[in-house]
Amino acid sequence: EENNAVIIYMMDVSGSMGQRKKFLARSFFFLLYQFIRSKYDQTEVIFISHDMEARECSEEQFFTRGSSGGTIVSSAYNEALEVINKRYHPSSWNVYAFHASDGDNFGHDTNDMLNAATKLKSLCQLFGYIEITPDDAPSWYDEHKISNHLKQLIGRSMKCVTVKQKEDIWKAFKVMFGN
């Protein structure tokens, strides 16, 4: 267990996640990978992209794929749970999961998202949520964003951070791995 780690990256690729938001997510993910990889002999990376459906994909697809559809976050968390259960049991692997999104999710998915997030948190050394805050958020956005719902799960194995611009990445990283 002390030698093996798997990092599961999940990213919203719905229509609202433009190139700027994907760049910020990719930059944050790169920093996370370098940090975690330095701590373990063997580190594997899994990429899961999602809009209304989640799918495991290659790194290239993860960072280049886009969609015009909506967002169902629980699909990504359930896909991550399936990957962990099939290939990366926590008794043999240190599991890290990180999700980047602009905070938008269909309201009917909130309970499913929270149930899947609770399960995911219980299997991970750290489950992190990175909210890439949109510049042009409508007035109702703050009330409905994903982080408002995930905040109830924050603890030692669950962290939420916000990134608005590239200067926020290092600060968010310190929060993610701080106490």
C-alpha cells in the first residue's frame, strides 16, 4: 500500500467548460500529479471525462474533448467508484480522486452526487474538488454551485478549492494538501 498510488482525474467537459477553464484544470492536475508521484514508487493515472454521462478516456481525449450537453456529476463519481472497485482496491492502493468543474450540475442530480461523493471519499486518501469559477456567472450561480453541496463532506479526506485565474492554482494546491 505504501508503494502504490492511483490518481483519478475527473473533469466536466460540458459546453460551459471552455478552453480557459480546461487550461486551469490541467495546470492544477499537473501540479497534483507531480506532488503525488514523488511520494510513491508506482503511480497510475485514470482520466474520466463527463457531461451528462461519464467515460474513462485517454489523457488526450480528457483535455481536448468537449460537449454541448449539460452536466450530471454523479456519473463521474460512479464511474470512479467502478474503476476503484474493479482495479484499485484501497487495501492495495492509495487512491486519490480529483474533480474539476465550473460548478454547474443538474439540480435533480444533487442527492445522487452527494451519495456517490460520500462513497468516494470513504475510499480515498484524498478526494478533492476544484471549482473553476466562471467569469460570467449569472446571479443565481452562487446558490446552486456544486461546492455548496460538497462542503458538508469536507474533512481530512475531502477538500474543496476554488480557482478563478492561474495565480490561484498554487494557493489552491496549498489548501488541498494543507491541514
